[in-house]
Amino acid sequence: MKSPHDFPAINPKKPDGIKPNGIPFKVMVVEDKEFHRKQIIQILESEGYEVIAAAANGAEALKLYDSLAADLDLITTDLDMPKLDGYALMYELSQKKPKAKIVFISDETTKGVLADLLKMGAADFILKPIQRGTILERVKAVLQKK
């Protein structure tokens, strides 16, 4: 039973990470710096996104990708990483025709690299430093595009 002091939720907002059918968007976070990786995961999970995989570089991400491809809605990746960088990861993924949208969260890059990434199918490029509002806003926009 409700207490007389329970106030109704005014304008309750559904988390952005939940699809209209009530199922969370599934995400893989690829970032070599552990602090940044944890930060991105925390930001996404705070809005209901389900982070089903995290990788420290593109090589790890590719190993995980095949078993997760059917479920993934979004991959966030850094550009500058050891072993296999974001550019090579984007190239490898583009050959697999991923259903997941790919968003780069990275430091500045050249217009040429940016143009190549977009041509290969990257959905967006978010500049670091990592800012909660910017990441949530841009990821939401990417996932809402058909």
C-alpha cells in the first residue's frame, strides 16, 4: 500500500539504453586505457545499456565479435590502441557487414582518417575527453537512426 507521502514520478523518463520492446541495447566497449573503458561502461550502464563485452584492443574485440555479432547493437572503440588499432578494427568489421553501429570515442584525428572511417561505416566519432552527456546523446542519436 502506498504511503500518503509517496509522490508520483513526474515525467518519468525511460532509460535511453532500453529499446521500445523493453530489451536493453547490447554493447561492446573497446578501449585500451582501463580507466576510460570502465568510465564508458559506467556511463552506458547508467542509462540501461547492457555492456556484454569489453576489450583492451582491436584484436581482443575481433576474437569476441564473432560469437556476439548477432546480439550486438553498438560497438564503441578508441582509435589509437596497441596490437590492432581502431582503424584496422573498423576495416576488419566492415568486411563482416556488422549489424552493430560503430562509434569511435577517441582523441582528435585527421580529416582523412575521419573520412575513411565514415566511408567504412563508422556511425559517429566522439572526441575525448569522455563526457557523460555527449556520449549518451550521440549514442542515442546513432541508435535511433534507421
